[in-house]
Amino acid sequence: MLKMKDFEEHINTLRSLGLRPTKQRIKICEILFGKKATFHFTVNQLNEIYKKKFKSKISLATIYNTVHGFKKKGYLKEITLDGNKSYYDTNTLNHHHFYDEGEDKLIDIENFDVSLNSLPKAPLNKSIKSVELMIRLENNNHNQK
Amino acid sequence: MLKMKDFEEHINTLRSLGLRPTKQRIKICEILFGKKATFHFTVNQLNEIYKKKFKSKISLATIYNTVHGFKKKGYLKEITLDGNKSYYDTNTLNHHHFYDEGEDKLIDIENFDVSLNSLPKAPLNKSIKSVELMIRLENNNHNQK
DNA sequence: CTTATACTTTAGAATGATTATAAATTAATT
DNA sequence: AATTAATTTATAATCATTCTAAAGTATAAG
Ligand SMILES: [Mn+2]
Ligand SMILES: [Mn+2]
Ligand SMILES: [Zn+2]
Ligand SMILES: [Zn+2]
């Protein structure tokens, strides 16, 4: 069966990162890396998903620890938006986003959908670490009766 | 003398925005709009500058109120970065930024230094509100003895 | 100029996200 | 099975931001 295989894979991933495969971490892996699609989330959203999916609670501190651990190992990327909370992204490659303000939702943009033909040169003694586009979206229905 | 003129101008600006020209607001105007260059700041930085420049204290709540007021009137723009605090920008036009991570500093990029040749189409029923680039910088001296 | 009114400032409390702490639990090692 | 080290947990602490309600100030009216 497939479930077993995913489970084992998450254990191996965790071990290869030098993180003990605890049941909390394995479950978080199932949420984050069990789907094929990119996944954008906040710590609180992840906590809610965890509670619903596994009908068990987990300490918020563990969610923070795990997410920070995955980020440090390069398995998650932190994303910056309005507001005071962080978003995380299972797509750790450099890429661009739509941000739908109405739904407070991030959407990946494929790199080939964007062409950046010229970039400014970095200031002296600095080099470019990343180049990311944020395209904010609003609903079309502006002036309605 | 020039000082007087600037002062009067700030009063007029405030009046034209429907904001009473209180001494706190006029001083904040002097800080924000007294220089020609674009200015990026956090609420706390503005508070520190105010204390040093005028040797007087102001309530943080007033700084928040004023900054939010200017933002609503389109005289300031909020910028989004890592972390949990907001930056504000006296340049309210759509424009791109360098972010120097070492110095935690934003630098404007002139629009003509960037050419975006193709953009993705907005999802159904959504339209693009803004397109902004964030170019993160790091120091060159990485592998030093 | 004096009073009345609405707006503004202020200190401090409340909130919400995040981080720190220290004890209890669990995984890995012997 | 016992020992050690890592992890989880509840809870407290911190920090940016927002809220509140009382005191102060700018403007409008008389
Ligand atoms: Mn804000
Ligand atoms: Mn963080
Ligand atoms: Zn993404
Ligand atoms: Zn700027």
C-alpha cells in the first residue's frame, strides 16, 4: 500500500536531515510533503490542519521548532507579506508569487511566465542573493451597482 | 529664511489632507518630507529620530496614528519584509527595492533600471494591482581567510 | 476674546505572533 | 534494561501593533 511507503520516506528524509523521526515530525511531513502541489501556509494554519487531519493536538512550540528546522535545512522557505505573520512555502526554489489580497492567499508563478530582461547592478561589495516578484491581485468587481 | 517656508508648507499639506496641523504632525512632516531623498523607516526608527532631532518625546501611539493617516492619504506606502515589523516609504509610486540584509536597509531601484518583458496573466476575475521586485543583497566577502 | 465642539495626544492596557524556559517525555545508544 | 541526548510540552516572556479612555489642543461660534 502507498501509505506505508510515504511514511517510510518521511522517516528517511528526517533521518537524512539529522532530525529524529518523532511522530509529530512525521505527521507534519505528511501534511507538507505528502501532496505534489506547492503549499503555502502560516504556522497557525498548519496547526489547524494538523488538529483536523490527525484528530490530535500538538504544541504550537513544536510546530515552530519543526518549521524552523525545515527552513534551516532548506526544506521550507519563509515568505514575506503584509501583516505581522510569516508564511512558509514548500517550494524552496527562487520563484515569484501572486498575492491575492482578498483571499490572503499566495499563488506560485512559473518562472517561464516572467521575463526579466534587465536588472540593476548590485551596489559595491554586495551581490544579489535573490530576485523575487510579488504581484498583488485585486478583484475585478470594483465599481458595481 | 527657508525653515519658515518649509514649516508653512507642512501646515498647508496637513490642512489639505484634512489633518489638523498639530506640532507633533508638523515635526513628523519635517522628518519625513523635509529631505529630497526617499526615506524608508520603521515606526521605532521614526520615534528615535524624533526624540533626537527635537529633544522631545512623543507617544508611540501618535506615531502610529500619524503614519497610518499619511498612508491612508497616500503620502506613505507600507513595505513588506522579513520579520514582524512594517517599513514605510516616502516614495509612494510603484517601484522596486534592494534589501540589504546585513544592514537591514531598503534602497530604491529606479524603474528604468528594470525591464519586465513579460508578466503572467492574472487569474480569472482578478486584476493586477501592483508588481514589485525585491532584490536581496548579501556582502561579497563570503569565503574569507 | 471666550466658550463650545470636535479632533488629537497620551499612557497604559490588550492583543497576537513569536521566542524562551524548564520540566516531562521519548528516541537512540550502551 | 538502563543511560544519555534530543524533543515535546505548557507556560511565561517579548515585541510590534492596536485599543481605550482620559486629558489636552485646534478650530468654530458667539
Ligand atoms: Mn499596519
Ligand atoms: Mn521567523
Ligand atoms: Zn511559492
Ligand atoms: Zn522605496
